[in-house]
Amino acid sequence: MPSLDDLILDESREVLSSESLMPTVARPAQVFVRGQGSWLWDSDERAYLDFSQGNAANSLGHSPQVLINALAEQTHALINPGMGLNNPVQLNLVDRLCQRTGSDQAYLLNSGAEACEAAIKLARKWGQLHRGGAYRIISASNGCHGHSFAAMAASASASANRFEPQLPGFSHVPFNDLPALHAAVDAQTVAIMLEPIQGEAGVIPATEHYLKGVERLCRELGILLILDEVQTGLGRCGTLLAEQQYGVRADIVTLGKGLGGGVPLAALLARGKACCFEVGELQGSHHGNALMASAGLAVLNAVLEHGFMDQVREAGLYLGEGLARLAYRYDHGQLRGHGLMWGLTLSDDSADAVVKAALHEGLILNAPQANCLRFTPALTVSKSNIDEMLLRLARAFSRVRTAQLQCRKGIAV
């Protein structure tokens, strides 16, 4: 029997505090306890419409039944036999990924940053074998490839300056600038690494002319093209990979976020002579574990169902049209994106204020830049959810506009 002291301690544990959590991310005070589809509920049972979905990680929304079933079934069978042993779910997923993306080899990892690190390793290995030891990788200014060390160096992230010295072997040129890219290539260049759409920069799509030009440049100069599709892959843009929309074919592709539907899973895809890893060159304790692979297989099967991509494209157009109307009404700026990945440029640097106002209205959004809102809802989002989001966003815009006017008049808010 528990003592009175034990019961008191148990009760105190119900009062959750973030004091012990390292303050690496600015989080609101709410504690979220459950989710379903496009909705989240906090510990006070207030409902929030989620149009961030873990920065696009929850591709099928919160707690989709296909993911629940897959994880529950796999938990009973096998979780993690170890990276040195095959398991059927891992083999099934990599085979399906290769078949549906036209890749020759795939490898499963834990996160998008890990996948990008692996892509960098693979490119450098290829450079040793086929380009006289070339190792330099050119990427785009304002790109984001993750927050591990090599990924930060590839990203030219401002936060990387806090962790100097950065890893050598990376250079950056302006995005959508083909001449600058061409001029940066030298004998030590092994690859060009790009996002088809720069998510953290404010949802900036590559132009078709640019991305096709980059592919042509890589073929002419004999270097690799790496596409970071961690955010754009697995149906986010209305096709399985964003490269399909551009009519290009990378040598190496990285996947993450949406592949696991909310659980940590990523993949490295390689094609042709880029398939050059040997035994012992890429390892990780949880790489290819059966439980996470079962989630990836459930997500992949769902997005490949007949009509799913049509629904994503249709919902994406509906969302884009609604955001454009709202931007016009509130005199905001440019709207950019594809499928269900949109960025709205605001007329000023009020994005954080809008995110906070939206949370007050029961809407979860993301602001990758001070003047930009990003919308990455579940790929299963309904038109009624989109309509409700637009209503709540309009109220958030009005709330911020009112506060700005009161501040200009000298009224305390």
C-alpha cells in the first residue's frame, strides 16, 4: 500500500513544468495532451486547429488510424532487432521507396538532418572514387539542411555562428541564381545540394529554369546533384517527390519529416554511380528499426493510394486561393508554394505577433521568418478545416492590426 507521502508526491507530478527542459526552442505555455487529424487539445481541453503539424512532420495529421494500427501491430511482433540484422519491414519499405522514386538504393535513418549528413558522406565518398578526391559541396544561401554540424555548414545557418568553428568544405551562393552557381564550381567541387523549395527561408520555390539548369550543369561538369526533400517529399507538394514537378532527377535525395508521419524516420536515396557506400561506412543504432519502418510503410502506402495526390493538389489550390484573398484584404504580400506547403509574406515583421494572436484564436501556425507565415497542414486536411483556419487567421490579423494601431496612438496594450 502506498503511504500518504507517496500519494502527495504522485499528485504533485500532475503539475507539469518546463523548468527542467533546456530552453532550446521558444514554446508557448500550453501543454498539449492529445490530437486527432487537424486538431490538437491542451491540458485544459481547449481545441486548436493545427496548420503546422510539427513543421510538416505529421503528414497524415495527428494520430491517424493507419499509423496507430501499424505501430501497434509491429510493437507486438518486433521493435528493433539491431542495425546489423535484416527485418522484413525495413526491406519492404526500402524496396517500395526505390520502386516508387526510381532509386537504386535506400537507407533508413532517424531524422532529416541525419539523412543530409549521410548524403554529404556519400558525396564525399563518391568524390574519392570518381573525382580525384573532390569534397566541396555548394549549397544555396538561406537554405536549411538540418542542425547537426555538417548540415549546419551546408545550410549557412545564422545559428551556426554560435558554434564556431564551422566544418570546412562548403560554400554558398544565392538561390535561383544559375550563373553564380556555375561560377562557384571548381576542381574540388563534388556536389550541389539544394532544397526544391527553401522552407526555412520563407517557402521560396526554385524556378523550373533554375533547377533544370542546375541538373544540366551537374551533368556537364560531372558532379552530383543532391536534393534535400526532407520537407517537400512524400506528397507535400502534390507529387511523391517535388523533383517530379520540375522534371529533374537528382543523384541523391534525402527524405524525412513526413516519411514517418510523426515518428522519427528518414531515408537516403541514391541512384546510379552515386550508390557507393561500403560495409561500415554508415551506421546507427536505430537505423532501419522495424517499428519506425512500419510507420514509414503505412505513410507511403497511404499517400500512394489512388486519388490521394489529387486530393492534396485540390486542397492545396483551395488553401492557396483562400490565403490569397486574405492577404489582399489585409494588404499583405506575396504568397508562394506548391501543394500543401505555402508561405505568406506579411507587410511588416509581425509574423511572431500573428503566430501568438493565432494561438489565442485556437490556431497553430509557424513563422520561419520575421515577415513570413508558413502553412503545412495535414495532407488529409478538409476544405471545412481550411475554411475554419481562414476565419481564425483573419481574427488573428485583426487582433495584431488593432494592437499596432493602439501602439501608434500611444495606448497601452
